[in-house]
Amino acid sequence: MLDGVDIGAGDASSGEDETPAAPVLLGALLAYAERIRVLSDARYISAPSRPSRLYALLEPTIVPTVVRVGAHFHPKFWLLRFVDEDSRPSHRLVLSTRNLTDDRSWDLVVVLEEDAAGVVGAAQPAIDLLRATAPEDAFIEDLTRSAASVRFLAPPGFHELRLHAWSAGEGADPMAGRSGSKMLVMSPFIGLDRLRALAAQSDQITVVSRPETFDRLAAGGALPRADLRRLMDLAADDDGLSGELHAKLVVLDEAGGRSRWWLGSLNATDNGVRRNAEALLELTTSTAAGGVDALLSTDGDRLGTLLEPHGIRPPSDDDDDDEGNQGEQALRQALAEGIWRVTVTPKPDGHLAATLTVDWPEARPDPEAKIRVGFASGRSADRLMLDLDAAHAEAQWPLVLLQDVTSLLEVQVRRPAGDPFTLLVVAVLTVPDDQARHAALFRAIVPDVDVMLRLILLLLTSGHDARSASAAARALIDADGESADVLPSLPLIEEMVRAYARDPDRLRRAGAVIAGLPRDDPRTEPLRALWDTFDAALAGRQ
């Protein structure tokens, strides 16, 4: 679950870009896209900078989440399940301060492993948040049911473990009622009221943030007595270290030599507690090892070696563009709340057209904005200009190719004042034949029969028994591009039988690729007949 997501993937859709690694990329996308869900704030899913037909393979992965104006869907955690060769599951919970982007920022990540000695039900707050956010998603229901009884162990050096997670508007301050001698607050964004409340919970407070955050706070009112620190300018560091602070951590030194940590998505703002959806982990450790002074020490590789004091400066004009920011936020909110639909219909001449409709449930986007929409595949269809004067917008692509159609839409926004931005939205897609769409997609992505054969074998052998793939299959997968005059059916039969016995879903994914094989190649005829046999067997198992 993430606040911001950048979508990106390599493109293997043109022959000149095709490399021996392309089947591996395609195999990974086909094998795992349906096993992943990314829940993200619908207002902050960035469209890919490079269009690709491969993005259509990510359609089942992305789950946009809409929250009310003024709130953010802000949790950042990964819940993972692994299955070993004996079909035994194990789980991992990753709490982070980082979004799923390529930003070069300073963040914190903690990994919790399943362990019989751990805390039973530790993941329940995250499970509740997942279920509340996507209540009808069968994949999430299966994953959360599996993780509900799992025991998770605190990381080495830490003791008590407690997870806090809540939906937008349902938070309770996890730090309320705690007090101590020293506190460290690290947050890129800080609210003055929240900072004053935290300062009242300790005798001494050190605050680490961005310089512009401190300057805005000081311009808005008197800061509590605090030691203000910022990251050093590391742009010219020999190790290549650079980037802004994005980590979020509160450390409180309590009585008895114990220190308490809170880390996760929560910034030091009242909005984070009262309005946003958030997730953070609470841990305890010894003050000697993980207290405020230990962290701020300048010995070795401690945090203190990266920090320097901050002196308050007048805020710059760039730091105070509230009107421009509010205008962009209103636009993003309207685009996220819109109901987007794409309907593909055949034309009398046999070609296809696609109609885009958008219904704005409440506030419409600023009519002065210019909004252009295209498929994330970025291929034959031109971008459409949306008419924002009515509660219902409609436009049509007069000619589309089936392999270019996807539910993932790139929305380009330009405003009379303010910077342009691009957003990815997920539409409800209706096509005459979805299986034919996927077949056309595979033919367009991998037009070469030999590469397609390698991809099919990769799909059949990419599960937990990949190492046991037959030598003939491995030789075909690792081939360096030689063409085969005769389709080698024996490795395919062997791997299809293994997949049928151990993982029928893998066989179904391979079947989707087989459906995309060219019909005019004599080498594909035996493979199609072979797949028909297994397809009938799979249907009989249901």
C-alpha cells in the first residue's frame, strides 16, 4: 500500500529492441502480475514516461484508492507470502517510509519475518486496512486470511512490537500518553501544532527535517525550544550520496533505560493522525543502543554523522505557492473521483473504434484546464481532448488496434497557471473479446515464434520447481537466438505435464501466450493442438 507510485517497465515490443533478456521480462510480468496488488492513492499514480504495450500486463496489479478532499491514502507497507517446494507458506511484513518511486530520498525500512517466537496477530491492523480498502478483492482476501494467524518477530536488538494502521479519518495518536527525557522527531513535513504537542511529551527534543519545512514553520508561529537539524548537503559526496529527507521516525527515551521507536508513513502533522490513512510500527529497544543520544552520535556510521544544525531563514517565494498547490490538488481529486470507461466496438469496415466516457460524480475539473487522454501503450491512437463543461464527458478514438487497447490511461493536464502534470487512471474496459485482445497483444510484443517459444517455456518453468526443468527445456530457454526448423514438442509436453500436476495457473498463463502464436506458421500447429488437449483437461478439473 503506497501513497505515490511511478509505473515503469522495459519495452520488448519492437524487433530492434528485442534482446535475449526480453522473454525473461515478459515471463516475469505474466507469471507475477496477477500475484501482486498495489493499492495507491488514485491522485498520485504517475503515468509512465515511456509508453509500452507491456503496461497492459499490469492491469490486474493496480488498485487506485480514492479518499476525501484533505485526506491522503498514505500507508507504506508490503505484505508478502512465499511458498516453498512442499507448498508450505511463509510470510514477511515490510514497513517503510518510502513510496514506490525512483526518487533519490533518505528513507527507513524495517523487515519483519514470520517466526514461531514472534507476536501472534501482529499484522492484524494492516490486514484490517487492506480489507477495508479493497473489500471485494479475492486476492487480498486470500492473502490476508493466510497472514492473520502469523507470528512476526521484532528485528534484532528490538523487543516489543506493535503495528498501528488505520483508514482515512479513523486514526488515534499512537504516541498519546507517552513521556520521557529526550525525543527525536524526524519528518520531512511538520505541523506546528503537532510539533508543540510532541515537544510537551519530553524534556528535550531534537527535530530533523528539511530546511524549507523549518523556515515555513518559523514564519507561521513560535517554534518550541528544540535542537533543529537537517541533512548535510551530500550532492558532492565521494560515495554518491544525495537526496532529500523522506524518513519518518520518532524516538522517545523513557524511564528504566528503554527507548521507544515509531517509524512508518506518519509525518509529524495533525492531518496524518486525524485525516489520513497511515501505517507505522512501534518498537522498543535499550536506550544505550537505540536511544536519542546513540542515534545522534557522530561516531562511526551513526545518524549524527549525516546531520548539521539548521538556522532559520525567511521562506522563499517558491515555498509559499498555496493557491497553485490547491488548484492542482483540486484537479487531481476530480480526476481520481471520475468514473472512466473505455468501450471498444467493431466498425462496418471490420476495424475497431473506442469510446471514452467520464462521469464526474461531484466537483468537475477546472474548465480552464486542458486534459488530453491516451492509452498507456502510447501507440496508434491519438490523445483525446476532454470537454469539461458538463458532468458527462465523451470522446472517441475513430480507429484503434486491439493490441494497443488497455484499461490504463495516461492523462496529461495543463493549467492556465501552474506546472503541468501527468496522471495514470484505471478505466472500466469493455472489448468484444478479451482473449483476442491478449492474443493480439502477445503477437505484437513478441512477433518472433522462437522468442515466443522461450517465453512459453519460461512461464511453465518459473514456479518453485524451476530448477527441475528438463535439460531440453533449459537449453531452449537459454538459447542465443538460433531458429528452430522443427518445433521441439517433447520439452513442451514434459513441462506442460509438470505444470498441470503442480501449478495449473502456470499452464493457463502459458495457454494465453499460445493463443497469441501466429496461425500461418507451420511450427505452431502442433503446439496449438497440444494446448487444446491440456485446456480440455483443465476445464474438466473445474
